[in-house]
Amino acid sequence: MKRKLFRWLIAAGLCSWCLMGSPTLRAGQEGNDSSAKQEAQAQVGKFVQGQPPGTMAGRYHTGVELKRALQTADAVFAAYCRTPLLNPPRGFDVVHNVNADDRSTPRGWPIPVGMGLILVGYDSARRLPSGRFASEGEGPVLGGISINTLDCGSTSAETDLGRDEKSDFYYLPQQTGTMHGWPLAGGEVFMSKRTQPRWLPVSAERVLNVQIEKARKVQKDVDDASPQSAYAKWEAGHAERLRQYQETHDQLAKTNKQQADQMLATMLESEKQTEKMMASMVQPGSDMNKMAGQYQASTGKSLHDLEAQLNSLSPAQKAAPAYVYQGADGAYGVGQVVPAGTPGAVAVVYPNPDFYDRTLPAWEAQSVCISVSTGPRSQESPLYPTIQSIWKSLDWDGIALVLK
């Protein structure tokens, strides 16, 4: 009986494999998969806030004003979503987060609000108890929207150049085109009715002074890390370390004098060996001393070159707009101040403090920044063509109506 049952199970299994290999059944399965995918792509999505709106107040605006700025951002978002592909979204949800952060806003400027957008598609192989297709998880980045952010499309130069007491430094955005008449730079569209220039030039003297100050700090750090400096610090702390060793010994000796004596002997021997090693490093000709000398010579030369460059400029040249080299051909050092017109040079600028109208309410939108680019990982998503279509079909005139 068992043998017959076993043969029946084997035969049933073979039949199952035969059925699975049947062209007719495969076509039916593929048809069902295709139908499910089409249904998932047509499923009506929704707008979802990933987290409650955030407000981070600074010195110049109240929490009430920040909440009104969030309402302004909601109006911009509503205008953004008037494109047919988002009204309503089909085949995906739109997850968005919004934050009003006023902590670094200069006095009199409007409140900046930023918003991020992510598309989340549907998994055609998984249905929820309600019958809807389940979400696939975090999807591609649609981009972002912000209001009252002056650095739209620009690259901060703080990492490369630093900043001074007057302002942050930026590289002048290179306009690459327009979107519905609005300038496009760095993958972002900047919209504003303001007529003042958005950026003002940073003088060559300001940039060089910041570079000199940074070079001095680097030189000090290198000097402090030299074998001579380390050895001097070690020697200066010798008496205090001996006092701590003895104190630890005396405490332990109250319960175990033999162990305390052994521990003290070990620490004193370690002190002796460390002192011997550090003393050898400061000897002329030691590898460590040679390496430190090379670092000190290099940082010293960099500082000297910057000081010489600044001193060589005339008053007019010091006051002229700064350009720094960003090329890759090695004609100049990256970040070096170079004459205007030098191939590979980029202008250094700072935000115009008078760009925004200080008489308007702080929660109004005086500028809107819309991202029309995204990272490579988002570009690999099947939803990326949809993202491009959304950008192309935005109601730019409707968004502009929110501007003051």
C-alpha cells in the first residue's frame, strides 16, 4: 500500500511539472502577471506625509510665523501637484516631508521651508486584505521644493574655502538653461519676482585672508603634532603621572600590598620605555623627525605662498571679485585664487543681504526653488520616466502665482 501511494505521489508530481511546463499554462501565468502589473500601475495612489511637519525657530520669528510659512509651502505644493500625473497619482504614492527651519536666517529675511518628495510604487505580486496592491518600499526621489532659500542651485564653498565674519562663501551657480523662462542651474529652478541681484562678489582679499587663516591653523596643528612638541608635553606631565601612579598604588596597598607593588613597578617601567622611545624620535635623522620636518616645510611654504600672493596685489586687485581654480589639468592648485578669465576658474560669491523685501510678511514666499534632477539610483527606477514627465508638465505659471 505504501509503495502504491509513493508511486501515486511521484506520478502526481510529474504531472504537476508537466502542467507547469505546458505552453498553455505558462501563457496563462504570464498573462496574469501582465494583467496584475497593469492593474498595479493604474492603482490610484495618495499623498502621504512621512512625518509631522517640523518647525525650528530662530531668533527673529515666532512659532506662529513658522506655521504660517508651512501653510505657504502647502500652497506651493498644491500648485506643484496640479500636473495630471499627480492629480491623482496613479501607480504610486507620493511621500513628502516638510520643515520650516529659521535658525540660520538673517534678520529681516523670510522664513525658509523645505520639502522632499519620494515616489513609492506598488508590488503587483502582493495584495493587502483590502484588495489593494502593497507598497514596494522606498522608491525614487522625485526631487524637492523649497521657499525662501537663496542658495538654490548653488554649491557651498565653505568646505573648500571657509567663510569669514561677513558671510558664507558660495561658488557662483552656472546657469545651464531655463524652465518656462526661469533660470536652471545645478539641476534646480529658481523662481522669484525680486529684481535685486541674488549674489554679490567676494573680493580676492577676503578669500585670501580666509585661506591664510586656515593655513596658519594647519601649520599650528602640524607643529603641535611634531615629535618635539609631543616629547615636551610628555616631559611636562611626568611629575603628575608619577603622583597618580603612587596614589593608585597607595589605595590598592590597603588591601593587597604585593599586587600594588607589582602594579607600580609595571607602570614605572612603562613610563621609562615610553620616555626612551619618544626621546629617540626627536633625534636628528630619525624617520619620525624627517617626516614631521617635511610636513612642517610643506605647510610653511603654503602659508608663505598665500601671504606673498596677497601682498603682491594692488589695492584694486584686492578689491576685485575673487575667482578660484576648479580645473583638473593641474595648471593651478585647486582652490587657488586666479585672475578673472582663467580657464577653469569659478567666481566666489555671497548672498545679497538686500535680496529679499524686508517689508513683506516673513511667511510669504519670495522665492521658490524646484529640483528637476535626482541621483543615479532614482534614475534606475522604472518610475523615473514618470518623474521626468512630471517635471515637464508642471504648471509653472500656477506656482508663480504664490510668489510675492
